[in-house]
Amino acid sequence: MSLLASQTASKAWNYLTPPRALEGDTLAASWVTRGTHFIVCTSLVSDGARLTRDNPDEYLLIVPPQGGLSATLRAGADCVEAVTDSLSILPPGRSEIEVHGTGYVVRIFSADAADLLALAGNAAAYATPNPDVAPLAPWPDPVGGFRLRTYALEAHRKPDSNMRVFRTCKLMVNMILPRVGARDIHKLTPHVHQDFEQGSLALDGSYIHHLRYPWVPDMDQWHPDDHVEMNSPSLIVIPPKVIHTSRCIGTGTSQLVDIFAPPRVDFSQRGLVCNADDYPMPSALQPSIA
């Protein structure tokens, strides 16, 4: 028996395929791609676009540094401004995003957004669930309850790291700092995750994603190494147990966003989460104090 489709990397070359109109959106067209527990919706927008949802749980909005866009976010009686190069969290229920400028924005949902799951361009790959992916168990509710939150990413740079990690109850993203020029091929970071997927979303530039699939007892199921080049915007969803690393190529600016669901325990226990004061860890996972 061959590997399940969900046990091989799912690749969405957004820039090569036409986007589609989504219900609730005006002046926008979107590409929808899913993992087991998350959905990525990358939207081409015109000035004044309105993206509305009545969502069952929280979702994220990324306003990239490219293009100079900003957005006005509304949910209930709350209204906040999301600046260029920001990450925002929108609460459950009805919400609206009004975009100022022309370019693209990204929304990230949990798999509880069932209507978007059905629209995903790679939905067929998940017809049979991947047994290696652990279930999605929500983490505690945010401090002070669910509400609009927005984070200007420039304020979260650290001099000794290219990582900017944020989490919600069900999602985690690493808003990796933009890089100019190609990555040093002598300083790559091949690694593997045992029980969760990694979505790698290219916001800018070009990448080669290097994948090495595990050898199983049945040699007919072995996959050759995969070195896939993808421009932006694009998304690759890497299954558990697949060794992987990504490198930007070319001389220009590139930026990658890594997506996980549920939030990663290791990143959280290492104190890497920028909004940890807003979103607590489960008490059972809190690192012990000697």
C-alpha cells in the first residue's frame, strides 16, 4: 500500500493558479490551502476590500511588510488598526477586516472553519487523515477573554534571533524576519517533527524546500528526496516524520512564515512566544522551577 496523500508534502503554488472569490469578501480573491488542523487563506485585495467572517473560533491576520497595506479590524463594539507588517488575532463570532491599499493579506484559521476546509485546493489530500498527526486540543482561553489583538511585528525583533513566535488557543506562527540574499548552504537546519505538521508560507522571495522521507519496511513506499523550488506567495505543508529544511535563494528579500496547530510545546517552554502574557500554556505543560 502506498503512502497516504496526507503523508506526503502538500504544495500550493499560489502564484501559478487563479484565486477564487469567497463568500463574505468584496474586492478580494483568495487561495485556500489546508493542513490537518489549520487553513491558510491568502487574499489578493484592492483598496477598500472587506473580508467578513462569522467564525467559530479565533483566527489570525497577517498584513505583510510588502506593499504598505494596513487594515481596520472590527468585532462587536471593538475596532483596532492593524499596521503594515503586523499580526492580528480576531475573536470568535462576526468580524470584519477593511483593507487599505492594494496587495495581499493572509488569514490563518483552525480546521473548525469547516466551510473553508471544503474550499481548500488540496482538500483531496486530506480525505484520509494522517495517523501520525496528534489531535488538536485547545490551550487555555486568553487572559481577559477573547477580543481583538494586534501586534506590530517590528516591535518584537530580538538582536540574537530571527524568530518572532505568536500563539492562540489553537494556532502558532513564527513570523521569521525577512532576509536579504541567499541562505548559506553550509548553515542549514534539517530537522523532523514526530507528531505535527509544519506549514511554511512564503510571503516574499523564492525558496527551495528540501524534504527527505523516512524509510519504512516496504521499499515500494520509499520516496526519493524532494528539492522543490517555490516562489511567493506559496505554501508547503510538511507532514510529521519528514526531514526538512528550507533555504531562500537569489539576491533579493525573502520571508517565510511557519505555521503549526496546535501550538508547539517546545517553543512555548523555551520562552520564545512573544504574546505569552496574553495566551497562557496549559498548567500541565508549564516548565518546572527548580
